Amino acid sequence: MRLVIWDLDGTLVNSLPSTLEAFNDGLQHFLGRRLSNAEIMAHFGQSEERILSKLVGEENGSECYRRVVESMSGRLSEIRPFDGIPDTVETLLREGHRLAICTGRGRKGTEFLLEHLGFASHFLKIVTADDVENPKPHPEGVMRICAELQTGVGEAVMVGDTVADVRAGRLGGIHAVGCAWDALADAEALGAAGASLVIREPRELLEWLEAFED
């Protein structure tokens, strides 16, 4: 298993609560109310700018995005990698695995977050919502990463916290591991979507990879 492709929000980093609050800080100005998590997350898979433009109209999209970025900048201290993720990432790199990210977040937001966390240099390839025509659960992003890193589908795994992540991996012909350490993750739904394994702690991924290689 040479390549581990990670989702970002809800998988590598505990960013969803802060992201949803930042979205609402921008949206409330234009909509006059704060949306539920489900209302916002129903649009996930597109870049932040596309989501906001759809919700407040193209004419207000840029200003709404500016307000969201401003709010996120003030919330960066709230965003941290999940417990066990830094050690897991370092162990994977030390053992010779190659790492990539396939995220529904836009390019600017992804780079902003990874630079803040000091994670950017760990990943050989990062595919965002701005880089694909078809967001997850379509496998375009996963297949692009495998192709560009010259990795056979039998040598890669997609790790993510949503059904869309699992389906993207499965439809791309690679293994899919569902992770359920985020409060919003649904372990039962991940399993039903076809995950090879559903894990609740990052170290379980290392154990699975070791057993898989044996």
C-alpha cells in the first residue's frame, strides 16, 4: 500500500465546527439568519466561493467569501489536527508511504489551512474542489492523484470521514477506509457505503496497513 490519500476536514483536522461558524458569519449578513449544519454541508464538495455564491447569489458571493475568510482568520486558534494524526502522518512518511490529499475545500482555503498547521510539505499531491470537474463522490480526484503519482489502484487507499470519501475511493477502484473520530461522522453509514474498514483512532490505520502488507 504505497499511497495514502486523505480527506482534509473532519479527517486530518478538526475544522468543521469553526468552518461552519465562519460560513454563518458571512451568510447571516445576506440571509438574515444562520443556517443549520445540514443546510450548509448539503453543498459541500464544491469550493467555498461556489457554495457561497449559490446561497447568496453571484452578485454577493465575493463579499460573502471575504467575510467568511475574515471570520476563519480569527478562528485559526480553534483548528487543530485530530489527536494521533501528527504521529500517524510522521510514521507513514518514515515507513515510506506517499501521502496526498483529496478535499472538497477550495484551493485557497486548503493552502491557508495547511500552511497554518505546518502540514503542507507532508503531501506530494493536493487535489481540491477547484482542480476537478466532478467533486466527490465522483472518483476524478482520486484517480488523478493515482495517475500523477504513478500508483496502481491496488496500491492506494482513500481515508475519509464521509460517505462521499468512501464512495470516491471505491468508484476509483482503490481501498477505502472510513474514519469516525469527528463528532459529525456516521460510522454505520461509512460501513454501509462499502468501507474496507471503519476506524475510530488514527493508529488503527497503521495497524490495518501493517496487517494488509503481511
